[in-house]
Amino acid sequence: MSSSNTSHDIKLSDLRHLDIAYIVILLPLLLIIKAPMLLFMTMILAMLLFRKEPTTLTLLLTTLAGIIALFLSMYGAFNFAGLSRLKLFLELLIYLLILAVSLQRLTREINFYLLLSPILILALSLFFFHSIVMLGYVVFEIFVLLWAILSHRMQGSFDETIRLAGTMFLFSLPWVVILFIFFPRISFEHATYGFKGEIERKTGHDGTMYLDGNALFVPSDRVVMEVGFEGALPPAHQLYFRGSMLYLDKKDHWEPMPKHLQNRPLQPYKNIEESIRYKVTLYPTQKNWLYMLDMPIERPEIDNQKLMMDADFIITSKKKIIEPLHYQASSALKYELRGRVDTITRNISLSVDRDANPVSWQRAKEIKESTDISQERVKKVIQLFQKSDLTYTLKPKPLDLNNSTDSFLFDSKLGYCVHFASSFVTMSRMVGVPARVVTGYLGNPSNSVNNYLAVKERNAHAWAELLIDGRWVRYETTSWASKIEEESQELLNQDNTKKDKDTNLYLMYIKYQVETWILHYSHFRQLQLLDKARKDPIFIAKFVASILFLILISFLTIRYIRRPKCEDKLLCLMRPLVERVEKEGYIREDGETMHRFLLRYLEAKPDHTEIAEIDKLYQEIRYADRKDAYMFNLLNKEINLFLAKK
């Protein structure tokens, strides 16, 4: 190879094309492949690097080593329950493919199986990864496979094949978008087949609220759910996401009503003054609860989940949430409920053990005797909390669970949301006002971008609801704390002190948008999109404009890619002039120097005197080795003067 050749002229053999394809395809699978199979793959790689011709004995020993590695990798999973899982079966298929490909590659012979395997492995890997990172990597994998095929067929240089692969990729982009949106989608009603990967996250929410050591709060930044609102983000005081409604005080914890009472008739809406629609991505909790903003108007619609809504408008799924769940919801922010609360709910909401907290009971008795008006009694209970010098802390001292309200209000005076809510509900019941505890999440506007909100485990919260004039009214009980412990304040404000907070939040926002509209574009979403297009002509116009814009961007990028590459700066500068002259009918002949070409044109067009100056500057730069910026600028100026001439 001569010294003038560059790396762009290197042509790869067919085996090298396959090696590149396999390396790219297998890289993400290294995260899930077991150690014995990884060791086997390392052995194959070493054999290929040493380039030793395999003998029959070598192939037999390699086959035996592969079978042993496969067995050890799958050891312990070979049981009826395990083999019934599709993921395990797919993992076994991948190991068998790797074993077969390794043996075939050692022979240095290419067959149809070896050519087809990269595509099979790519398809199988999609069952194990379901993330925005993998989406981008799959696009890269497809591009590499396209390039490998073109490079093999064309036998061209790397530069040529890469440019052609990029051109074909961009040509297909608008059509891929159109097919993605409109191609009929299949909805699986009763099975997920493990397509969503192994994301398993657990939260502390389990339908109860503990007051003992189980109530310890861990300010984790793990995202519980992501919410995208239609329209502006609601104000902070309306970002309460309900999880459980708790009525029964069990001393060390609170519980919901018994299941047979949860199915009592719903209290329908009388009037909805303000409502909002939103989309939720709820990450695995291993629990059954779905979190809804304030008061849900209706049950969400989800393809493969049967949802239930009880009399307290709490949404649950029959199956535990073991994979990311995506649902659309609508909630009332200002509303009235028709009719009065049923007798059962009212009686349970007044249930209290007056002997458990004697000091609190005495204070409640004084409040009851001072007024008969519920609102006035509640005001006096709030004043009691405000005057008790309570401290909000995430690390409270253990309470005396036999009289937890007395212990919190008049002894330790230390606690966080669960202790404030529990004590306030108990005191409210003592003064004769029905009350209940609500647990869920309180969204933090600092974790939002535009209409996107990230709800984290640290946002877990408990608050109280009191029955006032026939309707439930929310009370933020932690607002009555006299002070917040310094260490707890730092933990609560941790989000606001991170230097990379904004960057992380915007990355989460972009990830959420891509996952919502690409990774989880279901049959249900497709129908919604088509229905919106049918009702909204402006939406259709925007969609068509977006597709045309995508086509334009693709066309401009293709034109840029296909632009002839210029390695000679001087010839690049002269190209516009040569193209202009050739349009006038003066074609530069093969082997003709630039000097002879310009003189020939000048003889036919003597009025173009600037050609002589251009020729002079060209000769000085080319042959007098005056390749400085000043000379290039002079030449460029003369060329522009010539091009401006009609």
C-alpha cells in the first residue's frame, strides 16, 4: 500500500464484517450472560486471536467446554417452574446460539447460519432490555448491520460504505416514523411475557401506616412514578397523590376498612369545578396500589390490568405491580360529592379508644364543652398542635404505642408526617369530628420540568381528612410544626442542593417523553392519537408539517453526506469556479492542468480579466508553496468577484 492511502481505503474481509457485527450485538448481553458462559466466550476469543487452525479434537473439546459452560450457567434453573418462564427459555436460546456461532467461527467458514445469527441474537436481546439507552443502542446495532451488508456487497472502502449506509438510513427515517404511528398494534390482554425487563423496585407503601420502628423514613431519590400533565403543572398544594385510606387505629399502625366494607356504594360527584388529565408511569412496587391525584373521576384504562375503585376512590390492581405500569387518568381538584357520607363510614371515622390517651381525651373534652360547631372544634385542635412546640424530624424517638397521641403531643414532641397525621385524626375523633388518615405521595414542584413531574420515595407522605359539612376536607398536619430539625431539613432539601439537579431532571424529562411516545406506544395510545386527529384539524396540520420537516432535514443531511469529499483545500476553493465555467460549456478535460484550463477559458472570454489574477494566485499557492491564510483569502475574494459577475 502506498503512502498516499488512508485508513478510509481499508477493505475488510467477510469474516471481519461478521466479527464486528457479533461484537456490537453481544456487547449489551454481557450484562446478563452468566460467568461460565463468559469464560467460554473469552476462551473462543483467545483461540481466534492466536489464529490456530482447529483440529477435529480441538472442536470436540471446545464443544464439550461449551456444553459444560451452558450447564453451569443454567444450573439451578432447570425446574418446571423455571422452564415455564419465557425469559429463562430465551436465555437458553442465546447460550445455544453463542455455542453454535463459536464453533462455526473457529472453522473460518461462512454459512447461512453464521450470517443469520446476528439478527437472531439482536431480536432475542430485546426481551431482556427495555430502556431508553437500549433503544438508542438498537438503532446503532441496526446501522452497523446495514453497513456490514453494504460493505460486503460493494467491496468498497470504509468511507464509501459508511456514507451509503447513512444515506439509506436517513432515506428510511420518515417512512419508519409513519409506519410506527399507523401500523396496527397488537394488545396482549393476559400476558406480558417478560418483555419489560427485570426492573423491580419496592416502596414502603403497603396499605398501612406504622408508628413504630417500621415508620422510619428513608429519604431515597428513587423515582416511584413519573407524571405528565395535560396543560400546566398544578400548584404545590394540589399535588397530593392518594394511595390508601386508613380508618382503623391498631395502636402501632393504621389500617383500611375491612375488605367487605370497602365495596360499599360510591358517593357520586355532584359538581366538578376544576379537573385535570395526566399520564402516569408507575414503577414496580410489588404492591397493588395505583396513585391518583387528589380525587379520581374514573378508573384508568389499562390493557392488561383489571383495576378496582372502592368507595373511597382508591384504585388498586388485582395483580401486584411487578413491571412499569402506564396509565392515563383524570382527577377532580375542586368538586362536590352528591349525598351524605354513609353511616358505616361515619361511625368508623369516629371510632376512638378514649382510655388509650387520657391526657388527650381530657383536652378534647374541654374543647367539646367549649363549642358545638365542628369547625370551631377543629380550629381549637389545630391551636393545640401549634402551641405544643412540636418538632418535625425524620429520626424521632420511639413513642409509647399504648398511648401514642399523648406520647407525641405531650412527651417526645418529635415526629414527622405519620405521627402528626395519626395524632390529629385521633384528636379530631375525640372532639366528635369524623376523621381518617390518607397515605400516598406529595409531589414536589422542584422535581418538575414544564408539565412533567418526577415523584420520588422521599415524597412519601401522610395527611388527614376530616368530615366537615358533609364533605371530606384535607389538612396538612405537618404545617403545624414549630420547627424542623436541622439534619432533617438538610435531608428534605437535598434535591435543591445538588449541582447537577437541573441536568438530571431534564434527562429524566426527555427519557419520560421518549418512553411515553415510543417505548410504550400501544394500541390504546394509537386509537387515542387517531381519535384526536379525527377531531382536531390543527393537529393534522401540525403532524403533516412535522413529517415534511423530517423529510427536509433528512434530505439536507443526505445531501451533506453525499457531498464529494475534498481533501485538497485549494481544489475545494476552486470548485465553484470550475462548476460555473463548465456550465458555460467549457469542460475541463482529463489530464488538463488548472493553468491550461483557465487560459483556455480566458482566450474565449478575454473580458473576464479576473481569471488571470485567479490563475496567478493559484500558481503561487500550488507551486510557490505560499499556503498561508492571506493568499487563500485573496484567491477566495477573486473567485467571489468572478462568480458575482453575470
